[in-house]
Amino acid sequence: MHDRTWMRSSNARSDNRKSKIRNLKFVVLFGGMLLALSFPAQAQQAKKAPSIGYLSTGSPSSSTQTIEAFRQGLHELGYAEGKNITIEYRFAKGREDRIRQFASELVHLKVDVIFISSTAATLATKNATTTIPVVFTIVDDPVAFGLIDSLGRPGGNITGLTSGAGPGLYGKRLELLKETFPRVSRVAVLWNPEDPGSVINMRGMETPARSLSLKLQSVEMREPNDLEQAFSAMKREHAEALVTILGALVGGQRSRIVDLAAKSRLATMSAESRWTEAGGLMSYGASYPDLYRRAATYVDKILKGAKPADLPVEQPTKFEFVINLKTAKQIGLTIPPNVLARADKVIR
């Protein structure tokens, strides 16, 4: 009887141990499943925020307005710089060698997408990478420069928004100058012959200039130190107005150019409102802040998996005609009322 009792007690202890082992195995197994299920979420949280390479041909101070427009576009799409996205800024300050250098740097950093402005910067970036997605803006004719296959189907790794600042718009600027100052006959054109976009625009101005009975004076600028000599040449040729063809070099000297033009009492016409806000007389062209804000949508689509090759290039939808009456008074010119009435913005 005692043996049977002992055997029953022993079996009970054995069953209890087996039950504990089974429970322990279940806890381990269940815990492993929970760990496996939680790992993807943890990995996703730890994933590095996407990065944008921002290549500007200007300086930080001259690019404040457009940088903020780009950031605003990203903010509207749910991005917060330093939180769920990072931006690597590079400012070439009008130097062609820095444009190429910074394009290579951003490629070396392996950013997720590169955002750039100007034809020269886009060409430099195209030479630096064929794999990293590139979004451009302020490019005159991306097809003519071989940056894309077509506006509808860009192909390759590059897409974006054109500025519409081609020869047609430069012809429009000459028309506005003539309408504002009917007696003007000699117009100086400040441009960089080493900038590919500027070459096309300079050639494209010749036909509308002839139709308006305007004589164009080509004034070349290859480096910042050329400015004093350039304005001396305008004075010798008795230029009455100045048109600037934008590029990295010319754009980088905006403040100096408008100051020298005011001292020379020259009526200036530019492609971009920042020139008028800086003291230029008039500007007509696409709204750069609008283009930069819209460019953020391209970055967003690419970060979400879209291919640049499949994103059609867009053209400007908003144009601005801006007049600076302070400058007009400074140089002794009167803007006709009918021209003032057409302005989108008048600086008084």
C-alpha cells in the first residue's frame, strides 16, 4: 500500500514538472513570436530619414526666398526638416567650379534625391550621376540641352519644372521695355557666354530686337571682376537700358549689378522679381517661389517610389510683372500709367 502511494506521488511530481516545462516552452515560443512581430516596427522606426541634396548656384542670403518656398512645399506634404527628412545644402555663389564640385559631393553622400536650379547645375549633376534621382527648376529648355528625352516622358533620372525663361520671354521683356520707354533704341545685354542657357537666350533675342528697332549691345561677363569694365562699355556705347540674362555668374552678382545700373541711370529688365526687389527697375517672368514650392511635390513622389523617367516635366503657371517705382524715381524715369496698371506688383 505504501509503495502504491509513493508511486502515485512520484507520478504527480513528474506530471507537474512536465506541465511546467510545457508552460515554459509556450512562454518562450510566444515571446519569440512577439519579438518577431515587433522587430519590423522597431526597424522602421530606426530607419534613417530620407535625405535631399540641395544645390544652389547662388548664396545663402540671395536664396532665402526660394529656400523658404521649397521648405514650405515640403511642409505642406508632411515633411519636417531635421525630423523626418534631412537636407544637405550647397551654395556655389556663382562659381562654375563649385557647381561641379558640389554636385560630386552630393553624389558621394548618396542622398536620396538631388534638387537643383539652373541649366549649368543640372548639366553638372547629370555628368555626376545617372542613378540618383534629380529634380530641377529654373531650366530654360531641358530637351535642347539633352537633359531629358521629352517633357511628357523625361526618361533617365532627371525631371522637374522649366522656368519658361527661353528666347520667347526675353522677347516679351524687350517689348515691355519699348512700351515703357518708346524712345529707347540701344539696349545692353549682360550675359555669360560660357553659360549654355545664356547662349541660347542671347541668340533668341536678336529677332525680336530687330522687330522693335532695338540695337543690342552684347556685354560679356566671365567672372565677377568683369562688372566694372562691363558698365564702362555700356557707357561708351550710350546704352539706355540693360537686360540681364540669368545664369549662375550673373545671378550671383545681383546686388552689385542693380547698384551699378542705378548709378549709371540705366533702366533694367530682368527675368526674376528678386532683382526688382533688390533695386532693379522691372522684371517679368515665372514666379520662382511658386516653382520651388511645386518642386517639392516631385521630391515627395520620388521618395515614395516614383521614377523620374515617368514624371512629366511641368512648365510655369504663374508669371509676374514687377515694377520698382523707387528705382524709377532714383534714375529719373516716369512709368506710364497704362504700364503700371498691368503690373502684378508695384514697389513704392
